Amino acid sequence: MQLDLFDAKRNEIVSAPDYTEFRRRLSESGCRRCPLAAGRTNIVVDRGNPAAPILVIGEGPGEQEDLKGQAFVGKAGQLLDKIMASIGLDTDRHMLIANVVKCRPPENRAPRQDEVDACLPYLQRQIALIKPRIVILLGATSLKHLDPTKRDFSMANEAGRFFVLGDYPGVQFMVLYHPAALLYNARLKPDMWSHVQALRDFLKEKNCWPKDAKAAKA
């Protein structure tokens, strides 16, 4: 864990000894490390179960997330719930859902690099505390900011892919289309179904399938 000699508040948050305390410190911090703080209602830390083996990372909070202080509770989040339920997973019990940035970008635009740089230490600390077995990256924004080598790519080529990153030993990554993309382009749905079936098979193969999950559908 790398501390910032000039930011005591950030250091206090990332020094939290466990995830429950990390969540409390960040949500109550009043963080103003980037301009997104000026327009937010709530700092959106996560949604779900920090003890689960699956971490899902999206782009940033939308309007509903900002109002409720929970990740992925708007239309895209509701679709994500249905997608995961289709293979037997409950998003609140079997995974933790977070975002690259914790405050809503104006008009739901993609976060800028300076905004991501300010917020990334919080996401990195989440990963360190949770110790997930698999991280699912939703969409191009989460992929390019977790894997800085990805700058010019097509989601058609990346979605459904499994890979590892040297900065996160022992963690398997997978790329999926962001559910918001499916709301605008229904033609992506067959590919998404194929990809989540691959996720289901991977979890079972690696003995990561939650014991209380519903039977995985064929």
C-alpha cells in the first residue's frame, strides 16, 4: 500500500484494517481529490458482498447510484442483476460491485484520466482487502484503466476474454460488455449470454462457484 505524504485523509482511508472500516471511512470522508466531488450527492463505494469471490468493476455511478449511494442500482444495474441471475448468481450475495470512480461524472460521461488517477488508490485498496478470485471488468472504461496497456482496442475483440495482470497476482480477470451497452444495442445479447456461460463454467472449474448459488443453467 503506497501512502501519499501530502494527503492525510486519503492515507487514513486506504490504511483501514478491514473492508467494513474502509467502506465507512470512504463513504464518510467527504473526499475532494478530484472535480467530481463538486457535483455528487453521495460517494458510491459499492454494492454486494465483500466476502464473495467475484468483484465486478464498472465505470462510475449514474443518477440513481449517486442518489442512493449504491453501485449499479439503475437500469444498467437491474439488467446486470438479471444477467447474473440467468446463470444462477445473486449480485448482492455472490459478488461485490464497484466502479473505477466513486462519484458521478456529469451527464454520465466517461471519467477523465485525472479523475481516475485520484480515485484509483481506493479501488486498488478494495481489491487488496477483498482478495477476489475473479474480477469482471464491465466495458471499455474499466478495462483500459485496470490494464494501462489497453489504449486502442475493440470491445468486440475483448468481451468474453480471460487474462491476468502482473499488478494483481492470483487474480483472474474477465471482460464483459457493460449492461448499458445492451440497453442500446440488443444485438449484443447473444454474445453476452455466451460470455456469462463461460464465466459460469470458469467459476465451476476453479471451485469458485458459491455453495448457496442456484443450480447453474445449461
